Amino acid sequence: MTTTLPTPHATDHLDVLESHALFILREVAAECERPVLLFSGGKDSTVLLHLAAKAFAPQALPFPVLHIDTGQNFSEVLDFRDRTVKAIGARLIVAKVQDTIDQGRVVDPGPLGSRNRLQTVTLLDAINEHRFDAAFGGARRDEDKARAKERILSFRDAFGQWDPRRQRPELWQLYQGKVNVGEHVRAFPLSDWTELDVWQYIGREKMDLPSIYFAHERDVVLRDGMWLAVSEFVEPASHEVVVRKTIRFRTVGDANCTGAVLSHASTIEAIIDEVAVANVSERGATRGDDKFSETAMEDRKREGYF
Amino acid sequence: MDLATKDLLRLATIGSVDDGKSTLIGRLLVDTRQLFDDQLDAVAAASERRGFGDLDLSFVTDGLRAEREQGITIDVAYRYATTPTRKFIIADCPGHVQYTGNMATGASTADLALVVLDVASRLKEQTRRHLCIAALLGVRSVIVAVNKMDTVGWSETAFDRAIDQIELHSRELGFTSMIMIPVSALYGDNVVEGSPNTPWYHGPTLLEALEASEAGSWETAQGARLPIQWVLRQPGGGRTYAGIVSGEAFRVGDRVTLLPANVETTITAINFGGEARLEAAVGLAADLDFADETDAGRGDLIATAPLPTITRDLQATVCWFGEQPLSVNGRRLRLKHTTRSTPVRVREIKGVIDIESLTVDPADSLSTNEIGLVSLQTADPLVVDDYREDRVTGSFVLIDEVTNATVAAGMVGHASFL
């Protein structure tokens, strides 16, 4: 017998979360006819894609990867998306919000408006077009109080809606994703992970991430209390002052509504230290799209949002 | 900052509506600084908007609009807390009887039940129901937070009366550990900090009790089990069998039996995420390779001795959540057990559990949220252990054939107190 194998180690909380996620990925892939994995290039969906590769290694992924492209992405994230999907050997489907706008399905909010809510239509159209019956997402329950209420396998009706008052009981780890034609489930293997768990796992697995997660110098403007990166999507108004700051992004969303945090954390270890002592939640710190109302996330989820 | 590895404890709050479950969890999270400033600000703003004072702590977990409007918990909220040695996954469960399915969802994965009682009221029916369900689901460790101590002038007599009632009721339920703590979720006494108002109490605070709890080790192991989820093709033409391990660990070289085919073979390799291991610990999502060619597939079980039972006839305990009663001639159902699904029919309703007396009364159907003993027959054979020996191979759900809704939680066998 070989002696070079690693000796059995005590299982810690990351091991438990990891194996649980692998179990969910396999279970949904086995039970559903046409699953898809939603991938944005953000840290959570990157962890999700990494786990999916592990769940089916050494085989290829038994489902494609779908990116809902708002057309307002950070270029670093798009580069990362293409590089990562290629490295894993997955098939990438890109569904564009711009196409949904061009088809007249939704109204263009203009260069300053948020396309966040429009993504839902593009996402549901893609799910219908490809007849997906399950969509894996990287959402975590610690992100938001409505997400905290959602099942790991979350049922969506023929209109893509989530009804928080009528969720299926979800006993033990008996996940059942059977749906009728036109309905689908969202599956969230990272449900029980916190932001800190995600970063610790990224560090442990030595995963690659988009560069904008790490501290760098950038021209920014202060708008609605958030530092926004100056780009083709964020053009400073005449009264706004452009300053150069050392920043990083704690979440990755649309360039015109994702705020940067002032930070010198340039390594994963430094980010873990920063996250561990943070006073403000990642969405509260950086996401303009969640600031509309008390139940912004619940309302969007009801419509079929991620 | 010490971020050393931690263990994981899953707990569920149980008890009746309005006894303060959500407020207690809100208090625990606030006083252990698990909440971010913006989340606290949002709770404060929501409280003020509804005229509920400075800070309604139940809003920490009651995140849905309807919950905040009605002041109740409708569905489980999952919250997370970490201390230097532990990560806690907290399922804050609803208390209303019509949301019993949601409560069972939260409790089915819990190692520990945190029972919240109102010190001033007698033991309520919902509290009894939840204690019964928690016990049936195999929860063995219980912490009882006797809440609203501030409303009885911190009276030791009132505390004693409350714990006498719950001790008397729980005696038969088979809990191995039951810790009683006088608390005020509203003011925080004995939640994270000890209280000057209860000089007669010398036990742990809630946080200390949670940190010290040894809940989590599940029952006595009855052999290693791996229900096959997926067959992985290996380069060169071989196949390995993937699933999550329960019961005991598997090691390379172990003699195992594939069930229900009843074929014996030996483990030649264990992988995790494409990397070789010598051992697959309980809870690991591993894949195994065997010495012999097999035609095993999804739904089959890999086991070491003592082997589980192969059967099409199940004697089981079920919590029924369907809108129409469960009966011999009821709607068509499917059963999901481990990774196998099969048509199933009800042969007999043997009785319904009276949650007051914990006796089984004769019945020919089970109404919504009733718990009963049933005899089921499946189309395909199942490989089962008694639920009390293995939570994975002893549990199942019933699914409505038409709507695909999950309508029952089932446990093979029945608890010793029935």
C-alpha cells in the first residue's frame, strides 16, 4: 500500500460545507433533466464552479454555465469569466440584457440607470429558451434577510416566481427537484456559507479571482455614499470630484452600481483579516441595488431574480 | 485574528408562537456582535416604522414583509454565528401549527434544539408538539431558555414551576441532555452575559451552554453507508461510485456489500474531488472504486456490516404536511429514500400520536400536521436502517405525484417512547 497519501484529518467546518455542496450539485444533476450553473465571475459563483468541477472530477461538467450579461460589467471580470470557463472546459452560454432590451421586452434605463432588475427577464427568458429545469446559483443566506429564508432547492413556478409563503418542506438532505413542465428549481449549494467561509475556502483552495477583488489604485467618485469607479459606465457629473484611491471591490456587480471599499488588502490573507473584523455587510457596503427599500431583495426574488 | 479551524453545530429554535424564539436569536446575534452595523440600522428603522419601539429584535430573523407586518415567523430563517471554536448554523423555526412542516425542515438537520418557553404560561400545545417532533427527528440535546423572566420579577419559583412542567413532559422523549436557563431575550439576561437579576441561578449562560454542547455526534454507528448518487467515469474506462458517507468511515481495503444486489467486493481506492485518500470520513462526499466489476448505479447502497435491511414493506413514523389527509386510498405518492425514488402506497394507517399523552390512538387517516404510525409498500426494494441507527438510511420523504410537492417526513421504525 502506498504511504504518500495524506493522512486522514479531522473535518472542520469548511470540509463539512464543501462536502454538503458537492452532494447538492450531484443530487440536482442526477434528479433534474437540464440543469445549468449561473456564473457571473464573482467570488461566490467562482467558488460554486470550482465545487462543481470537484463534484464530477475527473469527468467534465454535466451541465453548461450561463452568464447573464448586463452589458455593464467590469472588463476584468469578463476576462476572468472566459479564462475560468476555458480552464474548466465548461460550455458557456451568454444571455445579454441588451438583447432583451432590443427585443422590446424591457425598457432601457439609460446609461445612468440600473439594469439589475432587468436581468430577471433575461434570466427567465434564457431558462425558457433552453428549457432548463434547474439553475445553480451562488447565493448565500447570510447575504440578505430574504435569502435567509430560502430553501437550498427553491421552487419557481411557470412564471419564475418565488412564493415565500409556499416553500416545499426540505427534510434532512433529501433534496427533491422534480418539477412539472415550465417550472424550475434554483439550487443554492452555498446556502450555509458566510462571506468569511467563502474567503477562507478561496484561500485554502488557492483559487484564482478577478483582480478587482484585490487592492489597487483607481479613479473614483463619491456618489450616494459609495465610491464608484470612473469608467464608460460611470461618467463624473460636473459637480463630482474624481480622486485616486487605493480600493478593492467586496462584491462584483454592475460597474455603475457596485461601490468600492477603501482597502489595502492585496492578498487573500489580508482580505480574510479585513472581512473578519468588518462592521458593515458586503451588500450594505457596496450594492446600490439593495438600498431601494426594506424588502428590495424579497421583491426581486419573487419576480424570479437570482 | 484567530481563524483556526472550527467545528460546526446546527441548532433549531422550537416552541410556541410569541414565546420569543426570534427575539432570543436576535438578542444572541446582537450581543455576540454577529450583526453588521447596517443590518442593525435596518432593524432599528423597520422597528420604528411600525411603531415597535427602538429595536424589535425579532426583525433580525423575521425578514419577510408578511412576517414583519404580522409579527410572526412564517418560515425558517437561517442565521450564522461564530465563536473562537465553533460555527453555529441557527434555524429559527416558526411556532404556528400551520407552519409545522417548516419547523420540521429546520429541526431535521439540527443536532440541538433550543426550546424557548414563556415562564408565565403553562406548557403550550405547540411546545409539546415541537418537543415531540424534535425527539422523533432524533434530536437528543436540548437547551431550554425559560424566557420573559423580567415579567415575573425574576422569580425562582416561577422558573422552577416552568422547568418542572417541561421536565415532566420530556421524561419519556429520550433527551440525553437538557439544560434549563432563565433568560430575558428582551433585556439580554443570561443570554451572552450572566444576570445580576438571577443570583439564585449558577448555571451557564445560553452562549456558554451552546459553546460547551457535545451535541452533534449522531447515535451509535451501525456500519458505514454510502448511497450512490452518481457514477463517475475514470480515464482508462474504470468507474467510481460517488456519494456522501454516513454511519462510519470507509477505508481502502474494507470489505463492502453492494445492496440490494447483495454483491460483496473490496474498496481499492477512495477519491475526493479527483484526489486519492486512504479514508472517507462520515460526511465526506467521496467516490469509491472496487476490486470487482459491478453494475451498481444511482440508488444502490454501499455498506459494511452490520448490513441494513432490504425491504418493500416499511413500518414507519410520518409527519404529514399534505393539505388532504393521508389515507389508504389517498393521492398517488412517490417516496424518496437516500438517492432512490419509487412509487409507494399506504397499506395501513396504524394510529395517530396524541402529542399530549404521547400515546398512539387508532385512526384511519392523518390530517395536516398530524404524526402517525403507518405501514407502507414500495414498488422497488429499499435498503434501510432504523432511523435511530442512521439518520440518512432511516429517513424518507413522500412526494405528491401530481404537484411534486413534498408532503411528508418519514422515519423508518418508531421511537421507543411510542
